[in-house]
Amino acid sequence: IRPGFVDTEMAKGEGLFWISPVQKAACQIISAIKSKRKIVYVTHRWRMI
């Protein structure tokens, strides 16, 4: 699992972009685990980078 920025205390700061809500990140991670995907970007838009 390759997470981007998730809206937690650890990811606080100025100039951060594409911050994902915790609920959205958690849903995508759970979905990836259930589908047994080997590589997952959370959120999906991080695949572009």
C-alpha cells in the first residue's frame, strides 16, 4: 500500500495537496486487501505521479 497524504495529525502542515479524508483512505485500503492487489495507491490519483 502506497499512501499519499491522509488527513491525520501526522500529515499536518502548509502546502500539502491531495489530502485524503481518513474514511476514504481506509475504504480504499480495505478494498485493496480484499481484492488481494499487490500494489495500491491511496488515493487512486497518486498513480499519476
